[in-house]
Amino acid sequence: MKIFIAGASGAIGGHLITQLVERGHEVVGTTRSPAKTGALRALGAEPVVVDALDPDSVADVMARAQPEVVVHQLTALNGPANFRHVKRMAAATNRLRTEGTDHLLAAARAVGVDKFVAQSNALWMERTGGPVADENGRIEPNPPADVEEAVAALRHLEEKVTGISWAEGIALRYGGFYGPGTGISAEPDAVMATQIRKRKFPVVGGGGGVWSLVHIVDAASATVAAIERGKPGIYHVGDDEPAPVRDWLPELARALGAGPPRRVPAWLVRLLAGEGPVNLMTQSRGISSEKTKRELDWEPQYPTWRTGFTEGLG
């Protein structure tokens, strides 16, 4: 198939291009930066430079590409982890998940795309119903005020993509990425790993928030499976061991050669960073990927973060 990846130079893009090309697909990959076109071409994709927030630009490149499948992996989650930059990244990502999604859907409909697959995430599953949610679970309807816009953007993306009638619309709720090219890797510029090595990524409160993690190679292979075999709706993409932050974070620190994470009271983090980060670290829920494994015939290479941290950080 001819597959158009919006956001091909992001964390998952390179792994996704590699796997798709290996399986015989033709890939067109977008980037905002002309400097990144060479890397996309080296992976086997046809690179195009586009501003995803410009509807005319998106429509033009889509019309020229004439893809059968569109894969929406647009985010702005990169760069330094200081508070001011994180706020800018979040705001930009919110626009990509709202305006960017709308522009891609309009352009895809105009050229008769058969399938539209989009990146959502599992960090904000509704905070009731037990530690692990399946695809029947919904995005948290009453998030903390300081993350309300971000959660609303996820909800917008999922509703728009799974609500289309002119093509098969699929939303993938990914767990937290780790591995080469992500913020959690052995690479020297990996943002979150750097924070962990400096002991600046603490366990907040009791650390009882349950996270699902997924190695970036496994996230890409699940996306390929959704492209090739997915049906309209939502699929979860995480490993087989959702776990509280207090369990996996010390293991990650050990794998990175760092000291154990500090423990910080929830009230202090709430004062310094807001309610959203406290909620993520203390109340988040993991996800079950049984539907994805069953319906898409998908199995993760790293079924648990325990082996992923020791063997797959790159």
C-alpha cells in the first residue's frame, strides 16, 4: 500500500518507516524541517516538508501523494525538559491533535483514503474502574484544570478519527514509549533519561499511579498491524505488565546507571508543577492490550519493561 505518515520524523516515525518498507509498502513521510528530509529518505521514505497547521499545505501534499492510508503521528514533544519549554510543547501538541487532525482528515477525505490511523495515548484513561482499562474505557472526563486542554485534545482526536464514515478510522492508545529515539534510552541526549540520571524525576507521593509502557519497536509493529489488519475503533498498545510508578521507575534508574529516584511529597509537586503531574504519578491507570494481540495478531518483542529496560534501551 501507499502510506502517508504525518510526523514521520518523530519518535516512532523512523521505526515505523523501516518496518513498513521491509514489508513492501511505499511510504511518504512528512516533516516540518528540511534538515530532516535526508534521514527520512535514507530510511526508504519519500520525504515532504509540510506545516501541519496550514490546511492548504496539508491538502496540497496529500493530493500529490495520493495515499491509501494516512498515519497521524504528529506531536511537538521534543527538546529540553524545563518547565517553560514543556508548556510550549504541550500547547503545540494540543493544536496538532485538534487543528492538525482536522486538516489531515479533510485532506484524506478529499483524495479518497481508505484507512486513517492516529496516535492517541493511555496516560489519561478515566480514573475509576480499577488499575487497568480495556478499550471500553474512556478518556478522563474531569481532568485537573492544568491539563484540561491536553486531555480535551486527545478526546477530540479520538472522537473525530473513530467517527468518520468515509474510511476506516483507528485510534491507537499507546503506553509510554521507551527505547532508541525516545526520551527514555541509552542515548546521551534522551531527555527523560537525563532527568533520571540527575535524580530530577522523582516518585511523587506514594507513586501508586499505574503506567503501561511499550518499547518503541513494539509500538511501531502494533501500528503496522493496525494499518494492515485493523478494524475501525480503538486499540491499546502497551506491554503485558502495567505497573505503579514506584515499581518501574527505580528499575529504570538502575538500568540507566543512576541512583534511586528521590521521593517527593505530592503537596510539594502540586505547589511547584500543578495538579496534573501529581495525578499522573499517583492516579493514572494502565491498559490491557489483549484486544490488539487477539484481533491484530500482535505480540510485543518486549512483553515486560523488566527485560525492555535491560535489553532494549539501545
